[in-house]
Amino acid sequence: MEELIRCNDPVLLTAVEALLAGAGIEVLILDRHMSVLEGSIGIFARRVLVDADDAPRARRLLIDAGLGGELREATP
């Protein structure tokens, strides 16, 4: 798995998840339910992960959608 984005913006997370799922890329969002532990104040960032084989295509989709500035560096 490769992490693409780390943020705590629920609108961005929903948009990214919908974009990638629409392209047939399976998405895993980690730490989504941390708000239960943090008291719903949004301090823990959620992480968007995809399979390493899908990562280049997912990155291209996000860049083409204008979300390239949200991407984390690719892991070697």
C-alpha cells in the first residue's frame, strides 16, 4: 500500500475517495474513526492509501483533477 494523501479535511477525503473509486481504484482510508478518541476536534489526519500497483495511476488522476498539491511524496 502507498499513502497518497494525509489530511483532516472531510470534503477533500470524500472527493478523493469518490474520484479514485470511480476509476476502479480501491481506496483505504486509515484513522477515519479517530474522532471518537480525540473528541471530534479533527487533530488526527486521515490517510488515503491505495495498492502500490495502482499508485501511479491514482497520482495521475489526482494531479489531473487539480489535487496534485495534496499528494505526499512517492515512496521508492
